[in-house]
Amino acid sequence: MYYMVSPCSDSESHSAEPKEKLDFNFEHLRNEVLKYDYELEFDSELILLFKDEEYNENVALYPSGKILYKTSDTETAENMHKKIVKIIKKVI
């Protein structure tokens, strides 16, 4: 579903790109994510920004399916990725 989580050039975050175009309703995704241990930080048509309360780090979701994890720690990013992908799978 996604390519491997990889560090961004700024080294302060990691990203994951979908292998193919994902078809989901952005509002539905927001509502589904809020059912779990995430706090909504910012909501627009271009980005959903959540705080993952377990890891105390931010995760940004884009309409393209791209995910950005605001952490420099690869293991944390990978664990956050596993959690959020389970939720994304529920809405596609």
C-alpha cells in the first residue's frame, strides 16, 4: 500500500508515499482518525495535522495519500506509520 517510510532531506521528519493513488474521503478520514489516540492540530482541504498522543509527535496526512511524520527517529516513524495505515485502510 505504501513505500517504505524514509527520512526527509531535513532529517527532522520522515515520509511515506502511497504506491498507487488512494481513493478516500478526506473528511471521513479525519473523523476516523479522531476515534483513536490522535488530537487534531490543524484541518484544511490540503492537510490534516494530528498529534499522535502515544508518541507525542505530529503526523500530517495529505489528500494524495502522502504521510509526513514529524520525528527524526526512524523507529518511531515506522511505528506511527503502522498505526495510521490501519486507520487509512478502514476508509479506502
